[in-house]
Amino acid sequence: QVQLVESGGGLVQAGGSLRLSCTTSGIIGTINIMAWYRQAPGKQRELVATITSGGSTNYADSVKGRFTISRDNAKSTMYLQMNSLKPEDTAAYLCYVNWRVSNYWGQGTQVTVSS
């Protein structure tokens, strides 16, 4: 059974930093696409960043230059380094994996940025 578990969220002041982790289990072999999404109350789920098995990355315009996505293929783990956080970054951050043509989601970790 595939499971994704996020960690690293919390409360931080504007301008601060957090590092999120997504640990996977039940996956054998290479994960093609890994991504971070976020969802704020009353808003649609938003793609934050993606990373391929080869390390190619893409970011939402709103986080470019502030967030960095990375992965450790040996550990099947993904990270999101978030710097210069803003109140508008407040949301639940969810881990997403596409593996063997199926999509998997974590439960999310809450990030709250105070002004």
C-alpha cells in the first residue's frame, strides 16, 4: 500500500523559513513525477512545484525564487525549502506522486505565516 507522509509544517513569522518533507512508502522503483500542492481555506488546490526523476523542476510564479523543491531518489523522499515566507503562503501543503500511472496524495501539513 502506497503512503505519503508530510512533515515540517508549522507557524512562522513573515520572512521566515520552513522545510517540508514528504516520505513515501510502498513504492518500488522510480517515481516519475513528485510535486507539492497547497490549498488554502475557500480556495482551489494550487500546484506549487514539481520535480521529475531526472531532477527537472518547475515552480508556480508566486513562489519562484523563494521555494526550492528537491528529492532523494534513494530514499523516495521529497523536500520543499520555503524561504521569505509571506502570509499568502498560508495553506495546507500536500505531497503528490505519480507512480505507475496512478496518482497518490498525502494528508497534508499546515503552514501558517503570520504578518
